[in-house]
Amino acid sequence: MHGAYAMKIHRAVIVLITISILLAGRSFSQAERATSRLKKPLIYQIGNVVHINAEGPRPLMRALDALQEKYGWIVDYEDPQYPADSDLATNSASLPSRRHANVRNSGGEGFSVEFKNGPAPDSGPDENSVLTTVVNAYNEGSAVAQFELRRGKERDARFAVVGVGVRRQHNEESSSQPILDLPISLKAERRTAAQTVVVICERVSEQSKITVTPVIADNSRGGRTVSVGGVDVPARTLLRRTLASAGDRLSWRLLYDASSKSYELNLAGRSQ
């Protein structure tokens, strides 16, 4: 009898141990899944390697914002003219994946890229090299748009990331002339920087037949007087000259609204 009782106790212990193991494994699995769902920071550094994980609407622009915040760079960004049926918030899952050595697809929600900061963790990277790597990584992923990195010929030599093409239905690629490439004429009169930006947008709207609405943040020096003008000069060049004359560390974000087929030019930044 004692032997039968001991056998029952032994079996009960085995059952309890088995249940404990199953529960522990289940808890570990749940914790592992929860950890995998945690979003990585947009930009972070380990040693001398900087990682960028840009997701959500306009991931390339978000990456540029993070680089500006980290290094103090001034980089302009310009949307291409997205088709009305495109989803410019994500990379289309139906598009073929073109892999880049420094990029990982992230479920059609954005892109990831990494680069070396420099020989030491506190050393700064080369701006041209990093921006080239980031733009190429975005372009060579499943992007709905294609961008070019451009450097101005002005004295400040600021960079611009410019949308030059989009993918439409059936994977068809089409080029898109950047609207700020349009040559415009502007009389060199003394105006405030804000007034000059407004006039530039008006000229571009007239030339392109696409409305470009300026939005100027309060933290800019839009009230400073400048004298910028020229005949048949690209609108982008006149914008650069205006911001340089205003003495502001401003960058612009030219965003396209596919539903209204119009642009919004946002100016914001920190004054010098």
C-alpha cells in the first residue's frame, strides 16, 4: 500500500514538473515575441557603427531628420510627384526586393542602413559619404520612389535629397522632373526672406501649374531683409541663396500631396 501511494506521489511530481516546464517555455516564447516586437531606435550607435531604422511615412526623410539632429547637418528633402494610387508611407510589398549590402527590408515599412562613424566613437563621419550610403540604401530597397543626392554649387555647398522618379502600377518606373529644377526669374529687390520664399513659390506654381504653398516656422529669421534674384535661375538655387542671405541654418521639406496634386514647402531649423 505504501508502495502504491509512493507511486502516485511520484507520478504527481512528474506531472507538476512537466506543467512547469511547459509554462516556462510558453512564458519564454511570449517574452521572446514581445522583445522582437519592440521597435528599435530610429538612430543609434554601437562603437563606431551608426545604425538607422527608418519606418513609417517617408522613411528616407525621417532618416535625414535623424542625421541632421545627430550631426547638425543641413540637408534639404524634396518629394517626387507620387501617383494618386501610391502608398508613400511604406515600401510596396508587391515590388521586387533589390538588396543592398548595407540595407535590410523591414516588412515593407521602411529601411535600415548602417555606416561607420569614423576611426573613433566620438569622431564625425563624412557627410557626403554617409548621405550617399543612406540614399543608395533606400533606392536599392523596395522603394516606391527614387532619389538623387545633390550638392549645391553655392558657397555653403549644402546637400539636397531630391525625388527623381516613382514606381507606378505593374512595377512601371517613370522619371519625375523635380519641380525646383524649373528656371524662374526674380527681380533682385530688397524683401524679407519670408517674402522672397513666398515669391519663389508663386513663380514655381506659375511655371509648373502645380500649387506650391510655403510654410515658414516661427523659429526662422524670415523677417531678415535679403536681396535675391536672377533670370532663368533654378528655383532651388534661389531658395538656397535666400536662406544663406538670411543667415539661418534652415532646411526645407518639399512634400507632395497626391490627392490634391500640390506641394507644401516647409522651412524650419535652428538659427545661427
